[in-house]
Amino acid sequence: MQAFTIAFCGGLGCLARYWVCGWGYALLGRFFPWGTLLVNVLGSFALAALVTYSLRGDWLPVVWRQGLAVGFMGGFTTFSSFAYESMQLVNRGSWLLAGLNIVANVSLCLLAALLGMLWVRW
């Protein structure tokens, strides 16, 4: 049951990533990997909030907690895309944009994770 729940939630996470990335690129353009940044920031916030809140009690069965945390969030977040897109910027000679992408993803995702934890604790 656990493996099925993770796989099912992972598929939903992949679809959500596809839609959010598409929305980010449509809204902000493709000269910078906005869609991946948006997914990574939202995913960092959501995973931190989900885990922090779900560990407060038994309201969410373990099978669903792991399905959401490992499956959905694993399918939704895109660190491998972030790494590839950063290298693509380097290969294009866009060192400034590559650096901005790396700093933005790391700093904003850490901040989002902190905010997710603080939001739940509040």
C-alpha cells in the first residue's frame, strides 16, 4: 500500500510541477528558469509545512504522510531541473544569470522552508 500511495502521489506531483512551471514561464518568460524557481520555492514551503504540521499528531496516517512528502513533493520539486538549467545558462555564457539562478533557488527555498515551519508553529 505504501509504494502505491507514493507512486500515485508522485504522479500528481509531476502533473502539478508541469502546470506550475508552464504558468511561471507563460507569466514571466523563458529567458530565466522562472518556472523551476517557482516550483522549488513553493515545494520548499509546502514540504516544510506538511512535515512540521503532520508530526504534531496522528491526524494524517503515515501512509499518506509519506505519500505526500516523498511522492507528491518528490514529483513536484525539481532540483535536477534547477541543476540542468543552471548549467545551460553557464553553457550559454550567461554567468550572471546562472549565479542569480543558483543564489535565488538556494536562498529563497531555504527561506520558504523556514516560513513553512514558522507558519505551522504559529
